[in-house]
Amino acid sequence: MTLTTLLSLLGIASVAGWTPGPNNALVATSGAQFGFWRTLPHVAGIGIGFPFMVFCISLGLGAAFQQSMLIRESLRIIGIIVLLWFAWKVATSGKPNSQSGKGRPFTFVESAAFQWINPKGWIMAISISSQFADPSKPVISSAIIAGVFFFVGFTSASGWTLFGKGMQRWLTTDRRANTFNWTMAALLLLSVLMIASSRLNG
């Protein structure tokens, strides 16, 4: 992979990683609710789980996914249901620390597993791997793509978590907390609309 190609990959991955989406909305809400350190396993699940998924897709899993309509549609439906549930939980989460210990942040395993049922992640992973994976050097090129997303995933998820953490000082009233929570929920709903209108075929 040339330097120009690598920089192009980094640019595309950065835009995809930093723009609002399910992962970023969830870690921002978690940062506001539980703080940065308690959200770190969630961040790590994104930073490691998604690059691993990209690596697998770049090696050929994406082709099998595209060829099976049953898998695509099942994933799309499951993803929509899960994201709608998350959106409701986010919208009704209340002020930071208002749940008296009832709520908890994602664990590493939960966060990593979510990457595999996030249809937006599949679309992004298949699109990018199809452009940058080198069939003549599948393992090396897949590892490079995964490495870029490892860097972008950790930095973007950490950035959005810190944004949520920074909002804690502002989220001191029910009105402000509800505004923030419903805004994050709206980002999730926007993702649901995008997924609902997509056939996940790359």
C-alpha cells in the first residue's frame, strides 16, 4: 500500500469514525452518565472489535455476506430492533447518576459483540475493504486496514466519550439532561432510518 493510498484510507476512516453514528452516540451518553473511566471498556470494545471485524471482512467474509440475502436482511432487522431499544434507553436515561446504580456502561465483550450486529458498521467495512484490500497481499493489506481503524476507533470513541463527560457539568437539570439524551437518541434513530432504507449490499 502506497503512502498516498494509506493517507486516503486514513482520511476516509477518520470521517467515518468521527461523524455521528450508533457507536459515538452510545459512548457520548455513557460518558455523560458514567464518566470516562467507566466507559473505557466500551471504548476498547469499539477500538478492538471493529478493526477485527474489518480484518475478517477484508479477508473474504464480506463476499459471503453480500451473497446471502437471508444473512443481510436478518442482520438489518436485528440491527434495527437493537438500535431502537438503545435509542429508548438513551432517551429515558435521565440525569447523570440519577439511576442510583441501576444502569451500567457496556462491558468490553458487549461493545465488541455489538460491532457484529451494527449494519452501518458492515456497510462501512465492506465498502472500505472492497476499495483498499489487495487480493495479491490479503493478510498484509487487511492488517493495515484494521490497524487504521484501530487508531481511528480508539481516538474517535475516546473523543466522543470525553464530549459526553464534559457535558456532565451542564446536565444539572432535568430539562438539559432530557435535551442531551433525546439528541443522542435522535442520532441513533437517524442511523435506524439509514439502515431501514438500505439493503446492505455494499
